[in-house]
Amino acid sequence: MSITLELGDIAEQRVDAVVNAANSSLLGGGGVDGAIHRRGGPAILADCRRLRADRYPDGLPAGRAVATTAGDLPARWVIHTVGPVFSRTDDRSAVLASCYAESLRVADELGARSVAFPAVSAGIYGWPAADAARIALTTVGRATSQVREARFVLFSEQMYEIFRSTLDRLTHP
């Protein structure tokens, strides 16, 4: 699997699947979640409501992933994953890693070959960017998956540079 980095808007990515850094309600929110729901239109929200009614009445647990239609996005599917809120006293690194591993598992079930990832938990959930990048890139880099391209789409130049330098350190130790 190739890992690429791009500075931009994840809701504009032409890939098989876009990963949404969702909240557990699956009903939209701010940041990446809000952008995907706004650009993708009402079909995504309708699928999310069905998932809440049928499979996740209490919401999607952190570290899990589930797919919906991509609605009006230029992708085929949206894979929603709920990242953990950062804590200085409780190590939730395994939950964050699970977001990426579970998203790739769902991508494999769908037959997706290209997946665009955001920096899960590195926004409003407060995860330190360098550590979020290390966990994301290590987890995806070590994964066994049928996905051919894992594209990390970063929303700011600062986040892009953190992911770039982390990827350089991991691939050229």
C-alpha cells in the first residue's frame, strides 16, 4: 500500500472511500464531520440515521468504523470512525490506532482500493498532532489490506508538515 499526503479538503477527494472523523452520534458535527455531511448532502445523514436505528442505538463506539453512501461526494463511500478524546491521564493510543485499522477493515469489505484519511482526533478532540501522525502512519503502514493507496488529507500546512516529517522519519530512520 502506498501512503501519500495531501494538503486540502477531504470532502473533495476522488477516492473509493473517504474516512470521516465522526462523533459517536453519526449525525454530523464540526470539522471534518461537518464538511463531509455538508458536501455529501442528505443521503449520508439518512444512512447514518438508519445505522443509529438498526445497529448503533447508543452511537458508534470510539475506535470502531462503519460505512455509508458518499452521497454527493466524489467518492463511493464514507467510512465513519470515532476517534478518542485525548487524555493526559488515560492512554487511549490503542483506540486511536483502532480507528485506522477498523477503517481499513471496512474498506476491504467494501472492495475500496483508495482511501482518504483525515488526522483523526487531532482537531477538536485535542490529540497532539505529532503523536496523532505517528499513530496514524504507523498503523496504516503496518496494516495488511487490499487498499492500494492510503491518502492522508491534511487541513492545514502545519498539520501537513507534521505528517510529512513523521512519514520521513518512519520511512527513512
